[in-house]
Amino acid sequence: MSGNKKLLDKGIKYMLYALPLMFLGPSVIYNAFINKHNVWHYLVLGVGIILCLLAVYFMFKGIKTLTDVLFNHDK
């Protein structure tokens, strides 16, 4: 059970990493579209897209880890 608890904690950590990114990424993208006249528009847009992709990655890793724990998948 100790191994499952560690894996469960790992899955929850991934989900907690994704939570702020889910709000930060779209906010940065929105800011980039509001400031189109700025020189840094494409850089800020790229950072926002990367943050959104990281949020999706961490959510996927977290959900996969949690389902591995719940359904007793051995690696």
C-alpha cells in the first residue's frame, strides 16, 4: 500500500502543477492578443501557448498516474 500511496501523491502533484498553468496560460494568451501593437506580441503568445501545453501535459500525466493507482497497473 505504501507504493500506491507514493504513486497517488505523485499523481496529485502533477494535477497541482497543472492547476495554476490552466489559468496562467490563457491569461498570457489573452494579454498577447490585447497588445498586438507591441513588439513582444509573438514572444508573449509563444510563452502562453507553451504554458497551455504544459498544463495539458501535466493533467494527462496526473490522470494517467491516478488511473494506474486506482486500477492497480504494475509497471
